[in-house]
Amino acid sequence: MNNSILSNNGNRKAPPPKNHPKKIDFKKLKNNTCNSLNEVECFLNNLHRFTNYIKLYKILK
């Protein structure tokens, strides 16, 4: 048999403990979510301004 499974007296070793799920830091998660939403909002506002400039350019052209 495999020696790594058996201890010195022939008994089986206990399996290693299962990894516990990591604790969720809700304050950090909230801040990350707010930052992401803010970035999306800024991007969409800039995109809206850009499309307005394109429309204005087409009209003045």
C-alpha cells in the first residue's frame, strides 16, 4: 500500500480539512460596485456627448 496514506501504526490518516469559503467583505464589495457603476455612468455620458458631436458635425458639414 501507499505509505503516504498510512501512518506508522497502520491506521488511515484523516483527510485534510476542506477549504472554508472565504468571508465576504460587504463594505469592500459595496465600494467596488459603486465605483464600477460610476465608471459605467461616466462612459455612457461621454459616449452620449460624442454622438451629439457627431450629429452636430454631420449637420454643419
